[in-house]
Amino acid sequence: MAEDQAMMFGWNITTIDGRTQQHLYKVPAPLTASSLGGVLKVMDDVTKMVFDAFRVKSVPLLLMQNPTVIYNTRHIVYITPVSYGSKEIEEAMTKAQRKIGFV
């Protein structure tokens, strides 16, 4: 990715109808310890939200941002983390996946 383009991370969510929606978050450049900490917090928050959505027995809904979409978790086939522009962000995404058993 070119240096002038923003670093990004997020998730691809694929549903039973075969559609995939990408939810991306921009990371301010240059990547600093502070901005990486912010990225890790968002990853942890979203990871917890995904995990909780699949554990709920009443209304199985998952709300994702960027763009805002509400998913019925029964219609989600898989969730794939993505990152662009930074090895550190890619490594953080891998760790976030492991927390909820994606890897």
C-alpha cells in the first residue's frame, strides 16, 4: 500500500446469501504507540461484541459500524479480519482472532 494511503483494519462479514460487507476503520499515520493502543482497544471492543452476539440466546443481533449494519447472527457464515498498511496492525488482528477462536 502506498505511504500516502491510510492504514486500515476491520472485518469482512459474509452472510448466507453470499454477500460480503467490509467494515473498515482508519488508523492515523504515522503509527505510534498511542494510535496502536487505540486500534487495539477498538479490536478488543469489537471482538467482545462479536463474541457476545453469538452467545445471546434471545435476539441474536450484531451491530457493526463503518458502514452501520445490523446482522442476524444466524445469517452470518463467517467473519474475516482484514488490515492494510501495517505489519503491527496485521499482528494485532491475528491476536484478536485468537481471542474468540477464529484461528
